[in-house]
Amino acid sequence: MAAPRIEQLSAITLATRDMAASVRFYRALGFALKYGGEQAEFTSFTVGRSFLNLIAEAPPGPLVWWGRAIFHVSDVDALYAQALAQGLTPQAPPRDAPWGERFFHITDPDGHELSFARPQ
């Protein structure tokens, strides 16, 4: 019998201290709201066939860097321009990486780092 294999990422769930600010941030980037919202304890956005979830349970104290969630998008430069137009502050303009992607990073209101990339 073959060993089971991991097929895809279903969802990533991020803790938030301020659901309303986080929902506004993700909607400004173009994430589609599936469930919950600014007043909810749990919110879910669709990401292709997967989900980005927010839960109103942040640990006490400052968050430390935990890693990065990476999303492939159709147009990195257009999403960067959209983020700027919505008043968001990406870490730097899009750039080409030696591993074959164009990307930019942005941090959400709770300090979670997101990368938006497109394979070249």
C-alpha cells in the first residue's frame, strides 16, 4: 500500500488582535470574503481553492516573526499598485528574484508577513 501524500494546502489561519483592521487590510488587497467579517470572531477569505482564515485570538505580548505566507497572483505589479492606492505600505517595490519569481512583501496589521509572487 502506498503511503498517503500531502495534496494541497487547505488553509492558513492567522491570529489577529483587531479583526476589523485585518478584514479591511485583506479586502483592500483584493481577498474575497467568504465568511465572517469585521465584527466576527472567525473570518475566512477564498484564495483559489484554499482559504486564508483570521481568528480573533492573538497571544499576549508582541508577535515575533513566524515566517511568511506566499500567494501566487496574476500580476504582481498591479497588486502592488492596488496596495499603494488603498493606503497600504509594502516593504519594497516588486523585484525579480534569482529563484524565478517576481514578488513583493507586505505586513498585515498583526505583523504577519505576506509575499505576493508570480513565477517568471
